[in-house]
Amino acid sequence: MQHILVYADSLSWGIVPTTRRRLSFEQRWPGVMEIALNAGGRHVRVVEDCLNGRRTVWDDPFKPGRNGLAGLAQRIEIHSPLALVVLMLGTNDFQSMHPHNAWHSAQGTAALVGAIRQAPIEPGMPVPPVLIVAPPPIGEPKGPVAPKFAGGREKCAGLADALRETAAMLGCPFFDAGSATPASPLDGVHLDAAQHLVLGRALASCVAPLLPAGD
């Protein structure tokens, strides 16, 4: 069995837009992807490490532990051997308390790829390839998340292009989640169940050829 680590934030954790509820595993895109890959003849398990509010490399001034770089190498060590790491972060880099733009966020993702590649895994275990996924662009923030993401739509402009360039520079495969689905119109940030389904199936098609042959 091959293991895939999804390292991400609330868009992948499966928060239901405008609520604090969570979609079930088979509804979340990582679960949809696992089901689709196995149905297609792969033998995979998707390990979710998805934290609400996680940034690429910055701290949340109000909640601890949201810096995605902190402890990442140890997470790779914990879950190794890994066939693939799927990295989908960036949305929270554009929260209203941060001044970051797309280039800054892409540099944060580059730092995460470096940490994954330098993780202290056991001798003989493979350094996993990293699939960089650009999250859907922030829309018009609505509901409870509106103050948190005020100005986010403007700040995140160009993130997919910046991440595509970063992936090319680092030799990583790339997928633009915004090409499969926009953010939910309910809150402008997260994904609803139907959007998770679309994204999970699209990512299964992207991931399948990236996995090593066999189990």
C-alpha cells in the first residue's frame, strides 16, 4: 500500500462554509481522491494533516501552531515512507492581519518543499515527490470569515501563476485547484461538498501518474 500525505488547511480539512462543522472523510477531497484512486486500481491510503488556519511559513497572532513550516520535517519522518506529498496551502497567508502578496506566499511554499526534501527520514526510505496545488482564489468573503479575509481577494491575485513558477523552478508537479472549482459563494473561501467531490476526482487524475508503479 502506498501512502500519500495531504498537508493543507481548512479547505482540505473540510469545514462546511459558514459553519464550524466538518464534512465526512468520504466527502472531503482527500477522501474522494483516495476512493477514486483505489477504484482505479491503485492501493493507496491518504493521510490527512490539515489544520484550520495554517499558513505557509507565518504565525497566526491569535492562535498557536499555524506556521506550516514548524514541525513539517518531523511530520514527514513520522509518516514515511511516503509515495507523495500533496501540498495545498496559501489561502491563510492572505488573512487581513497579513500584508503578503502572491509572491510572498509562493516563497513560503518553496520553503515547505525544502523542509520536506531535507526531512530526517530513515536510510533507504525515498524522499517523496511534492505535488504543489494552488488553492482556489479567494472570492468575496462573507459570513463569519469576512473580517478575517477582508482584502484577501485582492492580495491573493496571481497566486496560481506564482506557484506554477515555483513548482517549475523546484521540479515539482503542479495543479491549479481553481481550474476545477472556485471557492464557495457562501463564504468566498472554503469548499462545499459538491466542490470537494469535483476537486477530489480532478486530483485523483493528476496524482495517479505521479505514483510509483506497484504497491
